[in-house]
Amino acid sequence: MPDDRRRFSRIPFDAPVRLHQEPWQAQTQLLDISLRGLLLQQPDNWSQADADQPLQVVIELSDLEQIHMEAQPVFAREGLLGLECRHIDLDSTSHLKRLIMLNLGDDALERELTALLADD
């Protein structure tokens, strides 16, 4: 993940987040987001989750807009939880692209999308 931090801009963004991993679930706060992943406040009940298994993530942007993704835990330390995006649906991708474009501009978004595609 260190390479991702250098190549993908992290957008500070405060939003409620729901995490789900059968049968575990939690609510927490988003701290920042990028095309590759997100940083959250570590939920109080994190020790009950399986850190080796992916999570279903729902980021509440507004009453009508959400970002849904499947994410893999990468680290949990010092009250922070880092997740790497493994799968994101088309509508959620559009919301995320718009969020990044509003914060970084069109040119930066294009560079980051190119870097993301080069990784795949």
C-alpha cells in the first residue's frame, strides 16, 4: 500500500460508513478516500471481525447517494482501519470519480485513472 499512497491522492472526507461481514457489522466514520481504498476510524468492535476476509462497505454521501464497495482490510492500528477496494459497482464508481474530480480537478483524476488501469 505504500506505493498507492504516492500515486493516488487521498481526499479527506467525513462521512458515515457501514461495514458488514456476515455475521459482524459496524458503523464508523470515513477519514479519507482514494481510487484504491479508504481510511476509517477503527470501529470499537473491530476485534470481532475477520481481518483476513473482505468487508461490504457503504459510504453515506447523502440521503440519496451512497458508495458501495467490497474492500479488503490492509491494516488496523492506532484507532485507524485501512481498506483496499476490491470491487465497486458502476454507480459507486461515478460517485467516487465525481468526488475526486471536485477535490482534485479533471487532469488529476485522469492521471489517477490511468495509474489505476496500469495496475490491473
